[in-house]
Amino acid sequence: MLAPGQTLANKYRVERVLGQGGMGLVLGARLLVLDEPVAIMVLTARDERGRARLLREARAAAKLRSDHVVRVLDVLELDDGEAALVLEHVDGVTLADELAARGALPVDEAVRLVLEAAHGVAEAHARGIVHRDLKPSNLLLSTLPDGRRRVRVIDFGVAKLDDDGGDAALTASDALLGSPAYMSPEQIRDPRAVDARSDVWSLGVVLYELSSGALPFEGYTTSGLLARIVADPPISLDERRSELDVAFVSIVMECLSREPTARPASVAALAARLAPFTERGDELAHAVAAVAAAPRAGEWVEPARVEGSNTLAETVAPDLTHRGTALGGAAPTSSAWPWFVTGGALAALATAWLVWPRPPAAPVSAASIPAASAPAASVPSLASTSVATRVDSPASASAPQHREAPPSAPTSAPPP
């Protein structure tokens, strides 16, 4: 058993026990080289299923960068061969603790908390991860240095990942994957077949509980509870709290539709529906939509073309190309490109003609000097000599010394 003062992997010193659950122990520790606090999760149930769950959480959480997810920092192998996770240290309580202390929360607060959780869940879905165990005890209400509180999603230990077949170590025939009161009907039937809409169900149950202090399904036994979730309609939220807004009740109950197709199609869609019920709801919903739409690492997404745009630059950065006055003038359109290409080619040809090496000019005799009585008009001006007359040209002995100047390259593109 790990004890305070013990050093792990020569870099973490155990300081205290933060909490203990059925499968694991969470220790407060310190990263010695940086003198920073961390949390370390170790298994108490030492079997293959527990180890698979721990490593699955590491793989899932390591993919996420949302401020609403507790991050995995390291994976350790202890002296006895067991694995341990190093997590960022977060001060706070779970929503289960908050609910037990306060009872049902005001709707605007309950919605805000669920929208913050939705941000972390939406990023997970965008990375092909379904949490499968969303519940108040897996939503940590952390306290920031300025006193504000923020929801952080924890425990991806039973998450479904779309890039492996590792469910086999977790889904034994007698294993229940998830927490019964928050599991969707399809997860009860087959936890391997779920998608993001199963997490929408679970968030609906969390929101139901936060706003009413009760659960939508009741049962004396686990098997009885699961049977009701699969077969019976939920208890309507307005039966728990009759004063709740009808539109709000409708959204929550829609999340608890037995058929996944009848629920909000995604966490982002749910967030957009809930936005009117809390302060900063639009801001939070937009943040959820943004992270939900982000491409996965290494995945190319064709940019959506801006209506009326002609170039890729206008498509990718319309704020720059469509606000030409902010950049000192109108943005070039596609019609300007042929002028740029032609001008560049002519400039290159003119430069090569000027610098090409030529044989020395023949000596000039006195007879070749114009007489003083020659008309002034026959003497080229200095300007015309520098541009159009070359006495050192190889053809000067057999051809007139005056030649047409090559066309000059345009100095700028014509206006669009």
C-alpha cells in the first residue's frame, strides 16, 4: 500500500489520500522537479479488467484539451507491476456532493453547469470518444483562483473509443458497463453499440436530477431499475417541480426519449436548445458548437466556401480579404492574377536583356561625331539615350543604333 512520503518513479512524492472508490484510490502527490501538486490514481481492484479501464481512461483523456476535462499528465508502472495515472490536481467537489448539500438547484445554474460539462463531452465526441458514464459524481466542480467555479469531466474509464477493439476486456458477459441510473436503453442492451446520443441521454438525466433533486426512473433493485429504463416512460419533470418552464421541461424529457433518433442529435444541438435558460447561454452554446465542429488530429476538412468568394484565401480568411480597407486598399480578386503573372514575366525578360554580357564596343572615330551645324533635333536627349539607344550593341555596325524600348512591366495590378 502506498503511504505518504513514498516516492514514485523517482519524481512524484505521495502526500495524502484524496479519495477512494470501488476500484481505485486517488492520492495527492507532488511533482518534485517543478514542486507542483498532482493527483495519482491507483487501482485497488487488481485484475485485468481494472487495468484495461485505467489505461483506457489514459488514452481517452490524453486526446482532449478542453478546460472542462481533467487532463491525464502521465502513466506510471509501479514496483509491483501495476499501472497508475497521474492527473492534474483540481480543487473542488463533485456535482453529487453539491446536490447532496443543497438539493435541487435553480434552473439557470443547473443549465450552466450542464453546458460547461457539454463542452468537454463535445470535444470527446469530436475525437470519436463516447464517455458512457456521465453522472454527477463524474462531474467535478472546481474552484478557480478568482473564486469562479467550473465543471470538469472526469473518469473516462469505460469510454468507447472508435480506434480500437479494447471493449473486450471491459464487456464481460456479466459486466455492467456504466452507472445504471444514468444509462441509456441502448447502453443497457449493448454498450458496444452506443453513439454520442447515449451521452445526450445521460446529460438529460443529470439535468433532470440537478433541477429536481430526483431521478426520472426509480427501482428497488438494479435489475428492476434497468427494466424500467428499457420499457417504461420516465416520470415527467414537471411532476417533480410543477413551476418549471414548460419549454425547459420539454427539452429535458426529449433527451430521455427511448429512441435515440428522437433526442437532440448531438451535444451541440442540446446546448443550443438550452442556451436561453441561463446567463451567458449563447456564449457557452457557441463554444460547445465550435469544439464539436473541430476536425480530429490529422483529418483534413474541406473549407466551406464563403458565398461570393473567388479564391481559397477568401474562403479560408474572409475577414481579411473582404475587408480590404483595413489592409490599406481593396483586396485583389481573381481577375488581377493574370496581370501579376504577365508583369513578372516581362520584368524578368527586361532584366536579362540589360545584364546579358556583350563584346566591347568598336572605337569611335572623329568622323562619327556629328558636326556642330547638325540640327539639334538629330541629337538624342539624355533621357532617350539611356532608354532607347545602345551604341555597344553587337548589331550596331549593320543596323540603326536607335531601337524601340521593350515594353516595361506594369508596376502594380490594375484595379479590380
